Amino acid sequence: MRAKLRLLAWALGLLALAHPAFGSFALDLLGIAVAMAAAAVVGVIGWALANISLTLTAVSVLLLLRAFPGVPRWFRHSWVASVAAVAPEKA
């Protein structure tokens, strides 16, 4: 993403040098692109803060999965065993 923005900035800079009347438009366009990227970052951060319990739960699950890599396999086996105990025809 950063490389694409850098390429866009160079292209707009060269167009501004080639066509001086295009300079203010190029700066406006670059400003809009930077503002949109910043708005996306602020939006993601705002969503994460607004849904802090969901965010913390997801992070804790990821940390637990890294700490105990065999848990998903154990959970799947226990789930199948519990379904087999309750409804043998569905297992």
C-alpha cells in the first residue's frame, strides 16, 4: 500500500511539473487520498474501541490458541463425543 501511495505521489508530482495548471488539482487529489487513508485507520481504531469486549475476546482467543496449539483438535473431538452421546444418529 505504501509503495502504491508513493507511486501515486510521484505520478502526480510529475504531472504537476509538466502541467502547472494541474498542480493545485494534483495536491487536492493527493490530500484526498491521504485523508481517505487516515479516515480508514481512524475508523478501524474507532470500531475496535467501540467494541472493546469483542476485540479483547478475539485477541485473548488468538493468544490462547498460540499458547495451546492442541486445543482446537481437543475441542473438535470433545464436540463430536458430546454430540454422539446426545444424538448417536447425528454423529
